[in-house]
Amino acid sequence: MFNLKTFIMRFLHILTRKAALLMLLFPLQLFSQLQLHQLIVASGGVFSNPNDFVSVAAYQPGQQAYQSFGQIRTQAVQYALVEGSSLYVAATDSLVKFNSDTYQREGAIAVSGPRMLLIHGDLLFVSIQYPETSNFVRIYNKHTLQFLKSVPEISGEAAGMHYHNGKIYVAVPGNWMSTVGKLAILDASNGDFIEEVDFGNSGMGIFNFFVYDNQLVTVNKSAWGVSSGIISFFDTQTKQISHINIPHYIGKGIEVYGDLLYLLVNNGIGSFNLITRQIVDTAIVPDPGSANFIYFADVVFDKLAQNFYATISDFFSLGNGLIYALDGQATGTFQAGISAEALALDYRNVSSLAHVGAKRPLLYPNPAGSHPVVNVLADNPIKSIVINGIDGRFYGTVVNQQLSSDMALEVSYLPKGSYLIQVNYTDGSAAVVRFIK
């Protein structure tokens, strides 16, 4: 006699056994993929209104949702930095820490003249500008915001900071009357001063850095009313300096992607080729209207989606957020307040399951030790490789131009530590290998 219940149980048993066999043949691997979770937008408001305070908000591209969640009772905002679930905002006289998941304020301290922020280990480095006249880098505990020490040896107002090979490099443009620029070097482990390198007149306006081919690339902002600027290359081993004169007005550097440095050129977004050392495009995104006092308040670049997120403002009546593709085409908008001068990208690791099977790549040598290049060998053609720190920090995407099943991966620029190397294949699948530098 046919028993429906017995038939269903046997059928499910067979399916379970087949699924187990498939799992043996094609194992599932849990891998982490980095993606942009949200864009932090901090706005200073109307400068002439003493009651229009700094506001902090989040824009989530996936949901196209905007949420305002914080206020800092001061007049202007200088910088925002995300690390994990912590958001740090530097305003005119304050340093405030938020939880970027719950949007709750976790701490705030008074800091006069904060400009830019950098985190290394448990240390939070803050560069200092006017109205302060000394101690132009100050160091805090990133967890508690407890003040730890100052760096009194730095000779003038400081701006951008960058970690590279155990050292913190600090731009020292000085005050608005300074005609020279300098580069301060600190020990990353404790913030101790090592030395200051004088870039002379060519370093005037030195603002922020990027690392390319083991050199620091510094963007030296043009002085007001000057129609040219300078990009400098500093070899961290030999300490040799070379300066490239740019016959255009230049602002902050935005990001290095491939062999191009994206930066503000003639008040728009342009690009500079780091190999030929020449401007490639002066107007990927043109000037938004400086003739009518409308400027880019801030611009950041999402390397994963290859999008520019930009805010424009006249600093007293309007503020908009705009999204551009790599070719400069406008692809969307987001809400932004007046004087939104601090944007920060909040990346998150999203866990997924992928069939890996025989596609698991081999990296060697691993650990890399002193080897500047490691080999990646796979069973399938490789499309690209994404490098993430185990702390979620993004270290770049490398495209395999030959689409072969092996490639050499440059790792000399990576700090010592552990990484997740995500190998993306041409068939759309992916695998992740843990790598130690």
C-alpha cells in the first residue's frame, strides 16, 4: 500500500545525501566582500548664522536613504573619518565620536583648531591649524578620546597625514602667510618626532598625500589668485624630492586609482598621470560655478563602484550632493546641507557564500616576508583581485589586463599584517585567501 508520508521522507533523505555529495565536490566557502555601506555627510551650515550648527548625516546608496543623526554646536566642520563602527568628526573647536551603526554619540572633547584626522593602531592623530600657534599634531586614544601627547617639534600649522611603512607623514603648509611647505615624519608606533623635511617654495600649500610606487605624492594647493600649482614626489628611501609644475589652479587631492591621481583642477575634478607626470584631463567634472561663488565643498572617490561623491555649496544659501561616474557623467544625487565640507566613505564587509571547488587560488610566497611581489595561481581566468585588511580596511583593486589564470601581485606598499585577498574570476565566481605580509 502506497504511503505518502514514507515516500516524502525517503525522497528528502535522497536529496539530503545528494546535497552532501555536492558539498564535497563543490564546497561552499564563506567569503567577505567589501562594499560601500554609507556616505557620511557633515555640513557646517551658513557661516554668517551663529545658530546654524554643524550637522552630521548618513546617505546609504543601496537604499538611497538619507538620515540626519547628529549635531555639533560649533560653526564649521573640517574632517570626518570612519574606522569600523566608529565615526570621528573634527569641527572648529571639537572632536566628536559617533557609533556609525547606531548613530549614537559616544564621546566629545574640546580641541582648538582641528583640521584632519588619521588612525593608526589605537592612536588618533589630529593635525592642528589656526587659532593655535604650537603643538600642531596632537595624539589621542581612539577609543576614549583621552589626550595622550603633542608633537611640539612640528614648525607650523599642519594638514593632511598619511601612514606608510611604520611612519606617519604630516603636511606642514604653515599659516596663510607662509611661502614654504614642509613634511614632518613621525614614528607611527608612538607619535615621536623623527624629522622635518623642507620642500622650500615649491612646497607652498602642501595639503595631502598619496603613495604611488613607494613614493609619497603630495598635492600642494595653489595660493589664492594664482593660476598654477605643484605636485611633488618624495622618495621615502632616498628622501629625494622632485616637483612638477602644473599650469592650472589645483585644490585638494582626491584619490589615486590605477596610474591616475584625481584632484581638483580649475575648481573642477581633473586627473594627473603619475607615470608621465602630466595633467590628463582638466575637467572630468567641470567647475560647478565658481564665477557665481559655487564651489565643490568636498569630493571623495569610491574605488569599488568607481563613483565620485561630491558636495557643492556657496556656503550661505545652497548645498547639494552629486554622484558622478569615472567618466564624469552625473549618475545621481543625495541630500547635503549647506557647507558640507566633510565627506567620509563607510565600507563594510558583507559575508556571502560562493561555490569555490577547484577554483581556490594559490598565493606564494605566503607569508610574503620581504618579497615585494607574490604570485597568484588559479584554475580559472582571473578578472581582478581585491585587497582588504582583516579589519575591513580597503587597500585596492588590481585588474588583470591579460585575463589569465595567473598574475603577479604587488604587495610592497602594504603594511605588515594579515589580509583577505579576494580573487574575482571571469565567470562571476570568487574566492578568498588569507594572506600575511
